[in-house]
Amino acid sequence: MNKIFTFLFLMTFIADFDSKSSQFIANQGQVSFFSYTPVENIEAKNNQVLSLLDISNSEIAISMLMRAFVFKKALMYEHFNESYIESDIHPKANFDGKIIDFDPSLKEPQTRIVKGTLTIHGISKEMDIKATIESKNDAYMISGDFDVVVKDFDIKIPPILASNIAKTINVMFKFEYKPYEE
Amino acid sequence: MNKKRNIVLLVFSAVLIAFCIYINSKLTAENYIDIENTSTELNITSNKLVASFTNNEEQADKMFSGKIVEITGRVKEVTFLNNRNTVILYGQNSTSGIICDFDTNQLEEIKSLSKNQKVTIKGVCKGFLKDVVILNCLLMKTNLNE
């Protein structure tokens, strides 16, 4: 009898533990970037960015398809994918990092530094990115923005177009996470 | 003589302006892929498409990415996050599916979709993360009875 009770107790404990997974997912995250120059402004948006967040160790992983960025002009899309990013060789951009001093139980918005590695065009770079984390109804939202220096990622822009593309690109992101169920 | 040259110049500049306007309208169109009038390159079921990517992503990428595909599958979810109209289709397992991003013109049709409904969606395949991503989608067929 006692054994059965222990077994039942253990089972409920395991079941409970399982349902409260520490993993969260966003499969429709938003990443957009802007390039401002006197010649022209270029803007692109990707609404299908994938991100996983593990609140037990504050780890965050982000992955996106470069071809899923939508531009205002077809020519911008073509240049971006074929000449600059070379999407056939490097179809994805990734970020892997850790949120420093993240407190998952905090109800009010918290601004934290995310330390990690950003990989674009096959080049990886260590970055510290400031992000705001909001918790609502057992789900999380992470948003923020940062600057990327084009030269850092070995992206070659022909001299004739150099005045059309900014040296630093502003990147904005927004992820709405929900609990991850396998 | 001078008059003739002026006319030639006028015609030439008119043609040039018209050409510029034409090129500009071609390039600035919001949806630069006219999905409705571009023929489908591949027909596939949602299960098979997801399976191709989960089995061998590199090979599937070569086969499908950048192509106009017509996918038949069942609706898992309809979302309107970030002002986008998105239909998510089931894959053969529960972890991976197909994210179909629609332009705004078919809002009413998308709203009326229900879970598990069988649909055929045409769009441009962009690749695979955890789900297959399809952009510029168009709802081709809905089947309420199945």
C-alpha cells in the first residue's frame, strides 16, 4: 500500500514537473532592420523568426531565414540576398546567448543585457544587446534594438552603391513567447 | 531643321520618362511577386513537405526554396500576430508545421477557416527553421466537408 502511494506521489510530481516546462518558444518573432542615408532609406521586415527561451538557465537562441526578409523594392531584395548576404551559401542568421541577471518571476518589465554570439553571412561576432523582458500570463515578451556594423560581417558593397547603404544598420526585434510543448 | 530636332528630342524624352515610370512601378510594387499569375512549380502535401525538410534539410532547401509551391494540408492555427495574417498547417509530427504568411487581400477567407479544415495554399517557399516558411500566400481551395 505504502509503495503504491509513493509511486502515485512520484508520478504526480513528475507529471506536474513536466507540465511546467522551462522552455518557451516564439515561431513568429519579428526582426526588422533600417538603413538611413541621404540617398535612400532601406527597410526590411521578417515576421517568421524562430526563438527558444529557457528560463531555467536564461539561455536564448534565435534563428531566421534571410530570404524571409520583405523589402519595399524587388531590387533591394535581390541585392541583399544575392550580393550582400549570399543567401544560397548562408541562408540563416543566428544568435545564441544568455540573459544576464534575468529574473523570470519578476512581474514588471526588466531591462537586461543579453550576452551572446551573432552569426550573419557566416561570420560570428560577440555582442552585448540590451533587451526589455516583459512577463504576462506565464508567457514572455522580449524586445529591443541594436546596431550592426556592415563591415564586421564581411559584407561587400560595391563603391557605386556605397552611398545608398548605411555603414551601421539599426536592427529591431520583438518576440512573443508561449510555453513550448513537444 | 531646328523644329525637327526639337520633336525628336521631345519624343525621346517622353519615351525615356515613360520607361522610367514603368520600371519604377515594377520595382516599387508592394507585392513584387505576382503569385496569382505565376504558375506553380511543385505540388505537395504538407506532410511530405515537412518530412523532406526534417529528413534532409540541405537537399530539401535546394529542391523547394525560392520555388512557387502549392501545398495541401490541414489547418492547425490561424494567427494575426504583428498585423500579419498567418495560417499554420500541420506537419506529420507535432513539432514541425508550415507557416503560411498571407498578404491582406484574403482576410475574410482566412478568418472563416477552422481547425483541421483541409486547404490548398500557393506561395513562395523560403526555407525551414522549426517550421517550413511560405510567404506571399494565396488560398486556392478550401474543403469544408473533408
